[in-house]
Amino acid sequence: MEDHEIVHLFLQRSQRAIIETKNKYGAYCRVIARNILSNDSDVEECENDTYLAAWEAIPPHLPRKFPVFLGRLTRNIALDKHGYNTAKKRNREFEVMLTELEGCLASPRTVEKEYEAGELANLISQFLYDTEVRARNIFIRRYWYSDSIGDLAMRFNMSSSKVKSILFRTRKKLRAYLDKEGGYL
Amino acid sequence: MKREELFREIGSIDDHLIEAAGNYEKAKGKRGISKKWMTALVACLVLYSSTSTVLLATEYYKHQSKELYIRYLTAEDMKLEPAEEYDAEKFLRALKSDNDEHVYIATNRLVECFNDPKLRIKALNELKPFVANDNQKIADAAAFAVDVLSKSYQSPYIYKLSDGSMIFTLFNHYSDYGSQNVLWRIKDNVLKVYLSFSEPSMYIKELIPSPDRKLVAVVTCSNKSEFIEIINVEKGRVSPELVESARVKFGAQNRLDTWIRSDHENYSFANNIEWKDNDTLEFEGSLAYQDTEMIKNVTVAYAFSKKDLKVTGLNQAKNP
């Protein structure tokens, strides 16, 4: 079933919308959730919460890109669950990924600037559009899809150390870019 | 800003970017084998795999009957047939022996006739005269055996539990240290061994039921150590051994040198064992460290349902 047909089912408040979403994007949502959470039951719960969130969001929201919309919901729900879990239960691989992002944050001595919701995301988007395609995709696969370094190495046909080095350089450039654009972080 | 907030913000980047990265093919640009060759290769592999599997399976079944396969060796397997069976007649004969030790052992072992109605009556009749035996140990053992076999269950050594079953030991206080290290249970009028202990739990020193009779603290010992386990007989759950657990925990809390010996003797003891409520057992422990060079007196409390062990020092000033 095409994405616009599934969205149409949501708009009609048809229960089939959930079934069709699960059939087409269940595995996709689970992969995103599993990259953030370590517990299988949490992943399953996160997937179901995603369908519920989509059901509540459409209408009035009308997603332009349905898989991105679902992935974003899954990602946010999984992140909430990750925060709720105790340190012992957390996905270590994801913790490593979050630690990497600390490199983009300002030092505690600097004064943080308040920002509007979505404003920072727009800046990051601008930065990524200006970044070389391969480095951009590696960055997004790492920090949006939460892919592991091993998966990235396989996907982009390069060594793990090369992936780490590209990510390091991109994070460094992002930090500089955001500093230049107004000291956001 | 927190790293989680940055991660969430990255989640809101432009849809096109996410979609493009999502569609980025795995190992793009990597030279691979053409589809045609890949299909041929897979077909060959499938053919080879299925042929070899069939051949291996055939060989396996051919030799299956010849293969020696033992999944688990039980003590009974090791003895080979005919297995040793309980021989009531042997013990009935032993009652007529002049050897007091044999008579004492036979008296206790005849309780095992309980599940056979004919043997039970026979053993009961044979044992009754021994209740008045000059040897106090034999007389006590006979009184206990008669109590069980006659199903009157009046002996203080029989512990009646909340589920209607009863537990007891045989060879009660045969030694200064305690009774035989086997726990028997009568449930639904059937006698069975419930639990037996191995060295260093050589004797059952004491059975202490909880006030509601759902749990039983079993105190076992050797000539060097004491051990306590709590059993929920009905549900078949057993706590960790508490004296050694307390010793290890207290040792870790106070950075004491806590070795576990290969013979599992801990040279530690428990006193004033009592149930504080239906779930919590408390006792004073005398815990040995550094090959008994150091003795620490502690209070131990164990909550069975929470699996919570608390060990606190007692009169530490007295200890060097």
C-alpha cells in the first residue's frame, strides 16, 4: 500500500491504518527503537506507542514524508524511554553515541543562548546541506537513525576508524558552525 | 543544553536529508558479483548443501544405534542393575541383633516403611517393645518411629506446616552436633525425602518454622561451621545460605580478607536465631576471617520475600 493511502486511512479514522503501518513500517520502527533501547519488550512497547502517537497526530497533522514522520515519532518515544530507564538497563551503544554528541556542546563556562523550538534543527539542516554528501549521510545515519559504527562501516564500505574520523571531523565543524551562527550550544 | 536535547533537535532536521540518508544503499559503489553469477553460485550452494545434508543424515541414522550417548549420569545409573532397593526385612532382622548401633539404625530406617500399609503395621508392631529399651537413644528413636508409623504425629520433632504437610528428620540428635542431614516430608499421607544436604552440612541442628508456619529455617552444621537456609516448603524455594552470605557481605563492607575455602567450611556460627515476623529471620553471627584470626560478631537479618540481607556489626569495640 502506498504511503498516501495509509495516511488517508488515518484521516478516515480506519483501524486498518495501524495494521497497514505495522505491515509496511513495523520493522523500520523496530530498528530505530532497537538502536536506542536494549530491552526487547521496550522496543515492542515503543513500536506500539509510535502507532498510537501517529493515530493521535493524524489528523490534524498531515505528514509529507510518512516514514520520516514515523521514524521521528519512534525516535522521540525511544529517547523518552531511554531517559526513564535506569543506567543499568540502558543501551550502552546508544550511550556512546550520546557521549559523542557532547563534543558539539558548548563548554559549561559559556552562556547558553535560548532558542526557539526547531530553530536549532534548521541550523543543523543548513550545515548538513553544506556538508559533503558522504559525510552528511554518515552523520545522519549515526545521529538520526542511531546506526552503530560497525553498521556504518559496512553500509559505507569503509573501515570503522575511517567512519569515526569522518564523524569526529563533522562534529567539530558543526560545533564551529553553530558557534559562528550565534553560540547556540 | 543536554546531549539528549541535541539528539532530539537533530531528530527535527529537514525531511529530505533524513530520507536521502535512509535511502543510501549499503556499500554503494562497491564492485560486486553480477546478479547472474550470484544466482548460479547460490543454486550450486543450495544443491551442495542439500546433498551433503542428506548424506550426513543417512550416516547419522546408520550409526545412531552404535553411538554411546549419555545425557545425564545419575547415581542410580552408576550403580548398574539390579539397583539397591529399600529392604525392610533387613532392618526388621537387625532389630533382633545384639548390636545396639544396628538396632538404632534399623529403628530409624524402619520409618521408611510408611508408604507400604502392610510393612508399616508390621514395623509398628516390631518397634513398640523398643520404646521401653534400656538404651535411651534406641528408646527415643523407637518412640519417634512409632509416632510416625501410627500416624499420631505427637512428637515435638515433627513440624506441621501451613500447607498441611509435615517435615522432620530421622536419627534425631544422634550426635552432639545434631540429626541426620536429610529432611523428610509427609504430604497427602505419603512420605518422601524432601531435601538432603551434603558436606559440610553434615548434621541438621535445628528446624525453626516461621510463626505462620509457611517458612522453615534449617540450621545445619559440621564440627567447624554452621549454616542456615530458609525454605518455603510448599513452593519449593530456598534462600541463599545465610551465614556464609553474611560473612562475605560483612567482609566486603569492611574490606576484610574473605576467602572461601574449597571445603566450604566457614568457621562461623549463628546464635539466638529467631523469627522477627513471618518473613524475617534474625540471628547473631560469629563470623571468621583470615583463617579465624579475626572474629566479627554481627547481627544478621534476612527478609525472605525481598531477598534482603542486612548485616550490622555487634559490639565491634570488643573485637581487635
